[in-house]
Amino acid sequence: MPFFHRQLTQRTRLYTEMVNAGAAIHGGTERHLRFNPEEHPIALQLGGSEPDRLAHAARLGQQWGYDEINLNCGCPSERVQRGAFGACLMAEPQLVADCVKAMVDVVDVPVTVKHRIGIDREESYAFVRDFVGTVADAGCRVFIVHARNAWLKGLSPKENREIPPLRYELVYQLKRDFPRLIIALNGGVTTDAQIAEHLQHVDGVMLGREAYHHPWMMTAWDERFLGGEPHALSPDEVEAAMVDYMAREAVDNGTPWPAIARHMLGLHHGRRGARLWRQVWSDHKRKPLPAAEVAAQARTHLVDERAGAAASLIQI
């Protein structure tokens, strides 16, 4: 939910969930590509392996206003593999290069690639080095590297985020070997201190689930890493902004508030009463109620921070 995360950071680049290129073209383009102007800078993450189809989807992404088109070559799920895209594409670097070239030829925004350091038991640095070199020759200048192998058989997507060992040094080596490329690191990063350490070696750091589940950590990033102003809103003010957004979305697009609220359940993490607050927002029986009424009921469970409750900041 980029709109929610944009309430927490103004300068961090946000990425959509992976959108199948075919779905973006034929499965309801507006439903898949619509976003709010406040969400910039934002990247459209595409899945696919057919150059022509990806080019069509990338062109649509640019027309809808995205600041970047990102090709996912890192997802290990079997469903994605059956579609012949995601991490399995790393075994076909020339095909990935063809896909990138097809997109680069039709858009003016950057085309980037997210990938792993290897697949299955292939652990040589040469594998990921050659992959990056081949794809860079097609016009990609930004690589977001999840510092784990993707095991395509025998592990669930969750296990693939935890069991293959992290090898950050391989990502650092990519930056040394390709100094003119932008190399961003992903995988296993949970604190601002870790972000700062990685930025000594690479150009950027991507956080996924950690930022999703503990979103308040994002409020420090503009000032600490991106030269921006300190975050000004309290968690309560962010929640109020989201309730207003839910009301607008219901009127303008018919979006039910639970589809939005489920993405902000980590907002009050660490605050007394947060568990009960989440339960109210997650209660399916409340779906018929207006979002503002649900918010009022949820708020009764939160202890006022000024009264000594634990702050909902991530402590580093």
C-alpha cells in the first residue's frame, strides 16, 4: 500500500507488488496500475519472460506515470516458475537481456532488475557476475540484489527468505566489479544501523517485509539517509490520514476499507494496546461499518503515549 508508506517517508522509492505483464495488459489495466500522485517516486514491478509482452506492459507503466519499471528475477515461488518468470529467469541471462532491451527501447524511465545471487546449489560468484554483465549490456543500469540463492525446488517462498545463507560480500563484489552500475542490496536487513553499514559498500538498500511489518522505522530514513526533513506526523495523525484516504477510495473507486486497512496493521507496533487495535481493524464483522467508526472503536484500545505508553518507534 504505497499511499500508507508515503505518509511515513517522502523520499524513499516505493515498489509495487509484482504485477504479471499479461495481467497488466489484459486483466484490468486500471486495477493493476492505478496509483495516487502522492505516491511518487514509485516503481512498477513486472513479472514476465516474453520481451514483446513486457515491452507493452512497460509502455503502459510509463503512460500511467511510474518512475521506474522493475523486472522481477528473484521470486522463487512455484506458481511464478510455472509462468516461466521470477528467479528461474536467472538461468537464462540472455533472455533477461532481451526482455530488458525490449523495455528500454519503448520507455524513457529507468528499467531495473531485481534478482538473487544464484539459483539452487549454484554458489559461484561468476554466475551472478556474468548475469549482471549480460543484462547490463542490454541497457540495465540498476540491479537490486537479494543476497541469497533461490532454491527452486524443496523450499517454500517463506523458507527461501530464511534458509539459503546470506552472502553480502557477493553483492559488495558486484559493486567493485561494476562501479558504474547502481547496485542495491536486499535481504535480511532489519535495522537502520545495518542499512548504514551496507551503504558503505553499495548504492542502496531495499527492505521488504521488515518495513511492511514495522513501518514506523521508515520515518527516520528521509532525514538520516536521503537529505530530507524530519518526519512530522505522529502515528495517530498517520492513522487519521489513512481513514480519510479510505473514505475517498470508497467513494471514488468502490474500494472497501479492509483492502486498505490490512496494509497498515503494523503502524502502532510496540505501543500498548496495539494487539487489540489490530484485532478491531481485522474483524470481518465490522466490514459494513464506515472506516471512521472502526477507527474510533480501535482507538479505544490504544494507551495515550503521553501517558507513558511505549512509543511505536523501532529502537535501534
